[in-house]
Amino acid sequence: MACVLDASAVLCLLFSEKGAEKVEARLGDASISVVNYTEVLSKLVDRGLDAEEAIRDLSDLDIIVLPVGQEVAEEAARLRSLSKEAGLSLGDRFCLALARSLGVPALTTDRAWKDIAKPAGVKVELVR
């Protein structure tokens, strides 16, 4: 895996927003945590898609959905103090923690991540 996608990056792609081409270029070697995968599905359901349709749409994207274990969960908790002021969510922290554990960059649309990337020891790539 060459990168971990944040929910915002996947949604950017699905909604054809600015930066979608950067996310699309990473498909095939991208992963997403099961936490962020659930976030994306939930947003699609909020927008009126049937859950089964949302699941099918995501399965077409060629993104590997990775489970997260205790170590990644603990790392996400450690990131709380660094990310609280930046307003990062639990899903954001799981994405960063997974990327750090895999030693790959995290792709996001959230500019606030750049402020904590270095202290968190994670490479962050903004797609827009």
C-alpha cells in the first residue's frame, strides 16, 4: 500500500470535487481504515443513497479496507493531544495512526492536518 485515504479524500473523489483526480491517481495502491470506510458509507447514506448501493459504489473503487487493531487505536488516542486544537475527529486520528503504522502518507482534503503532520510523525498529502 502506498497511501491511506481519509474519508474526505474518498468523498472528494465520489463527488467529483476539486482534487478528485489526485485521489483517482492513487487508486489501486490505496487503503482506508475500516473507521474511515464507515464514515464514507455514512455520508453517502446521509445524502440519500441506500446503504447497499453505497457499499457497491465503494467496492468499485479498488481501495483496500483495513481493520484496525489495538495498536492503531492506541496511536489514535495518543494523537488526541496534538490534534484537539486543530479540530480533528476520531476518524481523522485513525487515518493518521494507520498511515503512521504502515509508514505511508495520508491523503486528505483537510488543511489542518498539515499543522500536526510533523509532530505526529506522519506524511500528509493534501489533494486540494
